Amino acid sequence: MTEQTPAELGYRMPAEWERHEATWLSWPRREGISFPGSFDRVMPAIRALVAALINRRSGSDSERVCINVWNGAHEAEAMEVLRDLDHSQITFHRIPTNEPWCRDHGPIFLTRNKQPRLAVVDWDYNAWGGKYPPCDLDEVAPTRVGEILEVPVFYPRMILEGGSIDVNGAGALLTSESCLLNKNRNPELTREQIEQRLRDFLGVREILWLGDGIEGDDTDGHIDDLARFVSEHAVATVVEKNRDSPNYDALQENLERLRAMKIDGKPLEIFELPMPKRIVREDLVLPASYANFYIANTRVLLPTFADPMDERARETLQKLFPNRKVVGIDCRELIWGMGTFHCLTQQQPAVCPSRTGGSEPD
């Protein structure tokens, strides 16, 4: 007898704006490869991320932060960075990881309306197409989380990073051809087979494909640097206005694709985010993008880059999330690791989260 898929069992991946029980992080290691020569300079941005998540307006808005660490010494190092924060809302778990990018190696959480209401999908993981070995600890992290939470774990047997997909919680999924169809991920699978696994294991119906990613993106074009759902029928997407920019053509093509897309026969509402100026460090172009924001229970965490477009991006998102405070945090050091807040975080949905209210809290 064939095992039932999560979709057949009634599970779905909630949208990021639905109520969270917690946000998961994997604490960076000084000996890791993500922040060469800059580990200590990255800590203020990560501390600011945690502070923004746990600084709630009331108890009902509380969002716990769950942090994966190697051992007691690693936990103590993290505690020192977070020493002046409310530790009652921070839980450490002894789940060692190679690198801190929990969006990509962490669990994808599913919910449904009957017990067990929460489940984890453990996609295969190869460090963005085999670019940054080793990744053996990252690869098993989702199952470890599932064991700690005592929830079912599903195994699609397909390589997928969480930053390569975005869902509206109502049956639609955004992704990019440059990443999911890249031969360094699943060369044995066709586009149709990849789409079917997304439907089977995330509970979606419609797959919306964009094209290429932004310059400097070593993930081969993650969607969370390009376009994000902000409600069931609305998307915020980065657009480059400078025709001389290497990003101009790719982002214009993605914009045209979005304009032609429909969900349940209804056209998308599209909101444009600017792009910051090109950031180059040690001859590397860094993938700075305002689309890498994270939607928490009462806040939206926006990466900023001391750029003239920072405020325009913040104002745009504030209009889209009027019941959340958009908090800009300087990510000029963090982006040296090739990612910012969405890349670092993974939301654990509350069960059963409400799907009412569009992009706003209940």
C-alpha cells in the first residue's frame, strides 16, 4: 500500500503572515564559512533580529525564538550576545548545524485541522548545489526538529531549500526556474515531477515560475530575493530601474511574468520594491535585496543597507502590512554571508493558524 502524501492527509504549508508559534534560527559558528573575517561584526544584526522578534506589544503577540546550537559552549556564546534580552522567550536546542541559514536547511512546517495538527517536511539538502560542503549536519536538522516536537516527518526525496519557494497559504506557490530546474539540484527529475512533489508535500495546487535571480546570488536565484506573497493575491517584487544594471533585464522579465499570472483565474496584484545600489566586497557582488524581509507576528523585519532606497522599501512594506511595524535593520555586514533575515529564519506556525485577514494578524 502506498503511503499517503501530506496533501492527501489534509496538510498544507501556511503563509508566512499566518500566526507563528515560534521562529527557528541556527546560531552561527565562529569556525563556520559564512562570515569569513566578519563573525563579530555580524553579531549586532543577529542580536537585533532576535530582539525584534521577542519585543512584543502584549503577551498575546509573543513569538518564541528557538535557536539550534552545537553544545553548551555554543549556547553560552549565543547567550552572551543576547545577554540583555528576555530569555524567557528564547529556547536553545542541541541541534548542531554546519551553517546558520535555517530557511534553507531547516524544517518546512505543515498544518491541518485534525491531530496531529503540525508536521515537518524534511527535503534533501546539498548546500545550494554542492557549493559549500560539508552540509551533513544541516541535512538532518529538520528530522531532529521533528523529533523534539514529536510530530510526523515526511520525506519527499527531492533537494529543495526553503528560500527557493514562497506560498500564499491558499494553494499557490512562487519559485524560480534558475534554482529549482538547475541540474545541480535534481537532475533526474523533470519539471512536471518537481511540480508534483511540491503539490504532494506542500499542499499547493498552482506553481508560478519566475526566471533568473539577482546578480551575486549564490543560491542560483532564490525566490526570497525576488518576489514574495504579501496576501493571497498580492506579490511584492524587486524591480531595477537602472537600465545599465546587470539585474535590469532579469527583473523586468520577472515583472512581466508576474503581470501575466493568475491565481484561481484572478490576476495578481503587484507591488514594486526598489533595489539597493550594487554592493561589492573583495571583488564579490553581494545579493542585497529588500525582498529578503521576514514577516513575524507583529513586525516585518527589513534588511537595510545604508542606501537611499532603504526608506522607500520600508514605506512600501508598511503600507502592505499596516497592522505590523516594519523594522529596518542594517545588514551591510550580514550580507557578506550572502543572505539576510529571511535566509536566517524559519517560522513554526501556530496550530491551527487562521487564514482570515489577508496579510494582517488576526
